[in-house]
Amino acid sequence: MRVDQNKFGISIRKYYFASTPRPNWQDFILPTAYMDSYSPQKPALFQKEYRHTLLTDLREDEDAIFQNFPKDTRNQIRRCEREQCFTLNLQTRLESFIPLYNAFANEKGLSLFSHKDAEAIGQQNYCIFSVDLHGEPVVCHLYLISVETGTVNLLISASTQMYNDDADMRRAMGFANRCLHWQGMRHFKAAGFHTYDWGGYVVETDDPSMRGINRFKKTFNGKLTPIYNYYSPAYAFIEHLRQMLRK
């Protein structure tokens, strides 16, 4: 999956989920990045960045995928489906997602998301799912999708801040979040995708927030997998400059 972006007036190209990065001569010269590659084979002259993610193999039988979840996770998904408090929405509009996510990001100290960010990704390269209450999303997932590699990547998961003081609703939304992941897996599997990437897993972190996110993702028993980012010399220079300006 290729995404073309512009930073500081400079055109940048990013390739996502490459099994084996194979840059052409332009990629060596231009600001180019291979993001979330599962291959440890670094292209010549590129810089390597290393981290981890969790993967769920969608090629398995649907029942086998579900039974691989811990019992508590399965029970919470079934309870959400049984109680039918929320409505599954697999065509959530960007206009509904952005205000929910930005309120969430403000609360968590994260970067905001705009229509320009969505345009930079490309409409064909993402989709948004949600569980809705009274016609409005309460939990949203924004996925990067790569038909070429059969991969979906959880780029953003966010929930509404409207019920922060309602313990029962927050608990129900936690069940709905698990249900949304499961229904997303079912949808992508039926569409021919074979890899559900949980969008990162921070190994040996002391950050309480990240540890909580890790615990949630682990409740689906995904496979811990190393992933790599590879940066051309020009891209590495721009990334270094960006980090310097943020300090």
C-alpha cells in the first residue's frame, strides 16, 4: 500500500506492510519510508527502526479464531451481542469519527486528526467501523487496509468521552469495543484479508497507559511479532528535523 504525503513542501512516499521492501532508484533518492514491514531485510542505505505488534491470523476457521480468545473475552463479546444495546456500523462517516476522536485525543494528550490527514492517507486506504448508540458512534476503529498484502492495521481506536462519569456505560462500552474488534475480524476475513494487525505492542513499558493498552490487546491472544520501519537517507533527515522542531 503506497501513501503519498507532503511535509515542509516536500513530497514523501510511504509503503505499508511490505513483505520484502524492494525500492527502485527513485526511492533511494527521494524521501521514502517502508512502514510496518514484517521483513527484517533492510534495503541498502536505508535506516532501520524496530518495534513489535500483535497479529491475528484470519486464514484460520472463524470458530477457531473465536475459540482462541480467552474465555472472559468470548463471554464479553457474547454479552454485548445478546444485550443489543449498541448498533454495529461498518460504514462510519469521517464527519462522525473526527469530533469523537479529537475529544478523545485532547483527553489523552494525543495528536488531533483532520480531513487533511484522511486525504493524505487516501480514501481507498482506510475504513472506519464503530458501535453506535442512538445513531451516534461511541467506539470507533480506523483501519489502514492493504488489498495487495491482505493486511488490515488498527491505526486508531477511540471512544466517546460523554460517559466518563458513568461506570456502567464505560463497562458496557468496553464489551462493545471487544465486540467491534471481533466483528471487524469477521468482516475482513470474509473480504479476503488474512492478517489483522493490532497496530503495535510496546514491550517492557513502564507507562501505565501503554500497559493498559497492551493488556487489552493481549486479551485476543494475537501473536507477538517484530515489525520494521525503513527510512531512505532523505526521509531519515526530514524525520530527524521534525523531531528537533518538536523539542
